[in-house]
Amino acid sequence: MIFVLAKDIQASSQKAAQHVSQAEFFKTIGIAALRVRAGMLEPGKVVSLGGFEFVVDEDEFGEWVVIQMIVPRSQIEEQGFAKAKEMGIEIESLSGSERILWMGEFMDRLKELLKKWQEIKCHVGPGENLTFERPAYRKGAKDWR
């Protein structure tokens, strides 16, 4: 019984993560990274696009200029629950521990999909937030113009 439930949780969280990874926000962060690259914007600038504001910063190693956005974790979780509900997955019927397990699986799958297909890293923090980061260009790269 536990094994079957675990497989259901994995499958449903995978499907929900696939749908959420295609959300407008994640498409927009890719476009913003292209704008940063085209303009060779320096860290500290803010890029407004599609109703979102992204910050231009350096990666943790100081090798890349990246575009970042900090989003409340609850906002991403709500999107996951909403997509699950749209697909007919009854999250409300899960117990508290099963819900926590489902959300953990969902977040893991979402991070994997974003990294693999869109080059978006997800970091936990600051606080109860998630930081989404996509590389724009390597520092020291020459302007192509």
C-alpha cells in the first residue's frame, strides 16, 4: 500500500512540476536573460519584463552574470497544488504527511526540470523564499558588437 501510494505521489508530482515549469514566469526569466546578454548589463541593474522585476547579479563563483528573481515559496507551492487540481489529482484527500511528501517530490522535480531544460537554478532562501537564477553571460566576455 505504501509503495503504491509513493508511486502515485511521484507520478502526480512529476506531472504537476512539468506544467508549472512551463508557467509564464519561467519563460519570462529566459527572455530577461537574453535582454541582459544583449545589453551586457552589469550586476546591480533591474530588468522589468512581463510584469516581473529581475535583478542582474553575479553567480556564487563570480564567473557569470545572472538574472535572479526571489519568489515566496508559498506562491510556487500554490501553483503546484492548482496544477494538480486541474489534472484531477486530489491533494486535499492526502494526509498531512502525504501532502508534505508530495510537495517535496514536486519541488525536487520542478528544480530538475528547470535546470535541465531552461538552465534555471533554484536556491532556497532568503527566508521562506526561493531564488530562481539563470545565467546571462560569462563575466569578461567581449561584446559581440
